[in-house]
Amino acid sequence: MIGADAGDNFYVLICNEYTPYVYYWDRTHLHAYDDKLNHDIAEQDECGHLYLVATDFTTFFNQVIEQLNEEKGRPTDDRNT
């Protein structure tokens, strides 16, 4: 786990040689009935689906920073800051 949303669902980093992906784990089933979302990893034992968010941590981190800047009304740019 590398983070959580306000609803206590987690962001997880799954790393192995070929898949350093970041997923959103809908463990509370918040999005279970959202027809617009297709899960990337199906739930097991009713623990919730996982949805791909980014293909690496740097991309995920930049998405978080961009979202925070937008919420605060700051301009966004292409720099990795």
C-alpha cells in the first residue's frame, strides 16, 4: 500500500520484473456497481476489485501533484516536481 483515499480504499504498488503498476483497490466496493469502470484485477474472496491507475510510481506521483495543484488553483506544467 502506498496511499489511501478519503473512503479508506488503498492505492497499491505491485512490482515484479514486468509490472511496476499502481492500482486503486476498491476494497469497500465503492465503485462495484459503476458501469463506467472496468476492473483490471478481479476481486478474490469479496475483497474488492483493483483498477489500474498508472504504469509506474513516477506517473502516479505526478498525477497526484497535478491534481493537488488543480485543487489549489495553481498552474500545472510538464516538469517533474
